[in-house]
Amino acid sequence: VYVFIGLPESIIAAACSRSGQRVLHVDSRSYYGGNWASFSFSGLLSWLKEHQENTDIVNECPAWQEKILENEEAIALSRTDKTIQHVEVFCYASQDLHEDVEEAGALQKNHASVTSVNCTEAADSACLPIEDESLRTTSCEILAEQTPSSDPERALEVNDVQVTGEKENHCDDNTCETSENVPVAEDTAEQPKKNRITYSQIIKEGRRFNIDLVSKLLYSRGLLIDLLIKSNVSRYAEFKNITRILAFREGRVKQVPCSRADVFNSKQLTMVEKRMLMKFLTFCMEYEEHPDEYKAYEEIKFSEYLKTQKLTPNLQYFVLHSMAMTSETGSSTIDGLKATKNFLQCLGRYGNTPFLFPLYGQGELPQCFCRMCAVFGGIYCLRHSVQCLVVDKESGKCKAIIDQYGQRIISKHFLVEDSYLSENTCSHVQYRQISRAVLITDRSVLKTDSDQQISILTVPAEEPGTFAVRVIELCSSTMTCMKGSYLVHLTCTSSKTAREDLEPVVQKLFTPYTETEIENEEIEKPRLLWGLYFNMRDSSDVSRNSYNDLPSNVYVCSGPDCALGNDNAVKQAEALFQQICPNEDFCPPPPNPEDIILDGDNLQPEASESSALPEANSETPKESSNLKNPEEPSK
């Protein structure tokens, strides 16, 4: 039994289901992903409303105490989600709202009609797999499902055209045509006034937004990419390469050259700097073979080590903040060299930067693994609360859960996300916090000829005790925002509230949208249309021993951490899976359709989803065939 559907839980559920275990996945929420989820704009407003009300999700449930027998004891679970705090919302765009403004393409609701000012229910707009269909665009061609390829690079498609599994298969041509043509007509009509984005437009185009609660990227040679390819779950998702790495120095945003071609084509660096940088990056790729070069500096910070390497201040800044992605006091020489090497190794696998972003948002990833779990028999119950864990006094192990209806569900293993544990269980736990901001802006922080740039920028900390801020800017081609706008995520480790931590960076990079400035085209900074600040609990470094009296067969998963990648979630999932299913392969690929042997008649359910789908053409589509061989050297 798995309580809560975050990324680690979804991976473990898929692995257990694939290895033949029976999996029941329950969550009191009405959407997949928990704090890893992505929302449409109205879905995000509903999520905000839920957290502001902070209602008791099981206040009408039967008393579970009556269900506990004499030889049993209960561990009560938390009734409210306390992982989100200090929520603040700001709207800078013109709020010319009318009663009849509704979200385009929204599903019809049975309850009373809701105006644009009010939040719609999260269940109707939280990017669930089935309800997303009308949002898919005709530019994403529906391809036949491919069988597992012997070439791992071709198992992960990085382009606008991609197999997306069940989602597109549910969407017929007429549905997709209608959903795409409506906004196109609006975009054409609004073209002369493209800078005048109003709050009504944001509401109307709300289903064009897929707003992540946690902002992350995938390293192209990271653990999650390897797992997606190995398990063939990559067939359910599509990705885009991050197009540029940015740096903020001397009050200005600059592009950082990463690959060899970028370095030699850069106009920011002198010829001497180019040679210095290439020499140092070559050393970083092979630093373990030359211990004499860094052994004497192991005890000092990486920033101090860079000063000894004959690098100009400009190059030191690029390497420290945009490649190693650390701070002056954040890492040792060894850690900095490892981070820089990892950055360089990821270059060239799928593009000129090391990072990938899943189209339609980070929330797609838990859903991908949930889909794999369901294919192999996993059962999912959303909007289904669990009141307590039932522990056998004699053995000390958990034997069942009691749900919101008072019914008992028996299982051998129980996986619980940290946020579901009560205050009594977590009384000795010390949590860190993540400061998050989500912004909607009218243009990029660094204008170029193309308006479809996906960027990552690190803004260093300026005061002692504060942390560097990671900025990820997404364009409309990522399917996370409406055309003519950008979705910007800011993340850092908390030292204060999210607004106190992040507002100084927001003020450096953006200017609030005001009517008096609409006609002024000389404004250099992007205009800020809408903003959200909140703090999220980070339980990634909590030891199991910190929890009070947990049975040995109850496993705790953490929520999202502050790191850029997803390695912590994958490591955690694999470690817990090995405890539950020792000696089992972790997420092996599903069998090929031709390898499946059916007993008797053909009515027996297929062992793999791919067996129910037609084979793809042996030729890879042109749009998704330009992936580089992993044996090519990184640039």
C-alpha cells in the first residue's frame, strides 16, 4: 500500500508492480504528484485556496478508534497538509475581469458555475491524465508506440514530436483541431497589442499553463534519465533541451558558453580567455587522473581553488556559478571539480546544454511511472484518505490501514510520504524549507532573435546566511504557459520567508507591470504580470531514526528537495525498493510484444501495455532522430 503519490512513491510503485507485487496507491488529494504536481492556472488557484482554508480532509469520517482491536495499536496520520507555508499572491496585470470570463476549453462542471475571480475545483483542472486531452496540440503528431530499442539513445525522444502514450491516443483529430484553433485565432487578433497581457487573458488561457510546484531539470546523464530509458517509461513523456545557460554579473544577464563551439564563438571572451577556459575544462574532465594538480587544495573552497588556476574573474564566475552551480562558500575543491565534470559529461548527449525539461511540466514524471504501475496491475485511488496505520502489538509490524470509510485494508508493506505523518510521530524531526516563487512575465530576461528560449540562471547570494537563487525561465513551446508569455521559477534554500528570500532577485530581473509603462518600449527588464511566493518543506535529509516508533515495514519517502536534479528521488526509490523486494531488478523494461506467450485463448490481459499497441515504423521520425550517440565525446 502506498499513501501519497509523489515522484519517489510513483517510481517504487512502478518497480513493485513490474516485479509482480500487488500495489494499491491511495492519496487524499484529487491530483497526481503531491508536491511534485503541475497545475493549470485555475488548478493552481484551487490549490492555493485549499491551502489557505487548510480544512480537515477527514473531519466527517467515522471514528477509527472503534476499529482497533485489543491486540493492536494505531498510529494516527496527519489530517492536514502542513508542507506549504507563507503563501503570498500578487497580480500586476490589468484586472479587467468580467463575470463571463471563463477558462477556454475547461470541462463542464455539475456544481454551480464559477466566475473567473473564484477558484475552480482542483479536481477539474489539476492536469490529470484524462482531462488533459483537449490541451494537446496538433503540432504534436500522434505516433505509434515503439517497441524497446536496442539503442538507449533512441529510447528517449527529445523534440516537439514524441510518443506520449495513452494521452494522445484518447484524443481524436477533431478534438485536437478545435482546441488548437481557438487560441490561434485569439493570438492573431491580439498581435498588435501583444504586450497588453491582462489578467482576463491569463484566466482565459489558463489551460495553456502547466505550473510546477517544484522546479527541477533533468541532467542528460542523470539517474532519472537512465531510469526512464531502462524502464521504457520514456515513451510516456516528451522533453526539450534547455537552450542556454545564463549568468547574472555586474547587474546584467549574460549567456555562458558551454560547449567547445560556444566557447570559440563567444564574443564575451577574449582569445586568451577562450584558451584558458578550454584548458581548465579539459582538466576537469580528467582531474581524477591528475591528483597532483589538486591534492594540495582539497581543504579549501572551490572558489579559492579557481583563483589559483590562472582564470580571469569573468571565467571564475562562469565556472563557479553556471557550471559547478555552487557558491563561494558552498563546496570544497573536490565537490566543485565533481560538479563541473558532471556538467561537462552531460553536454552533447541531447543538445548543447546538459539539461532537459519535460513538456507539460515536472508533474508529468510521477504520472509516467503511475501509468507504468497501472499497466502491470497497480490500482490508484485519488480523493481517498487514510486515517491511521494499524500495528500488531505482538510482532510490532504494521498489518493494515483504516481509510476514510472505516474499512480496513491489509498489506505487507506500507510506504508513507513524510507529510502524512502526524506531529507526534515527527516531534523530533528538524525540517529545512525551500523558498519558491512562480512568475508570469511578458518577455525573456535576455532578449534574442528567438522568443522560444528555455534558460537557467543562477543569481549568487549577496549577504551572509543567504543562498544562491536558481532561476528557470520557460517559454510557450514547453507547453507550460500561453503564447507571448514566459513562466519563471525561482528556487533557493530558505533563510526567511519565500518572499523575503526571493523578492530582491525578482526586483533585479523584472519590473512590475503598470499601465503607464505599456507604451514605453525602452524598458529593458521584462514586465511582471503575476507572482506567487510560498515555502515548501524539505524533508530530504531526515533520518528514519528521527521518527517516533515506526514499524519496520513502514517506509518513509521524503518530499522534493532543493537540488536542481532528481537524483535524490531515484536513489531513495531504489533503496526502498531493495528493502521491499530484495534481489529483484529495479524497473526492468517491459517485454517485447513478440515475447509474450498467451495461454489458451486471446482474451487474457496482456502483460505489457506495448503488447496492445501497434509496432512503430522501423524508421525513427525525422523530428526525433537527431540524438547524438552516447559515445561521442562531450564538448
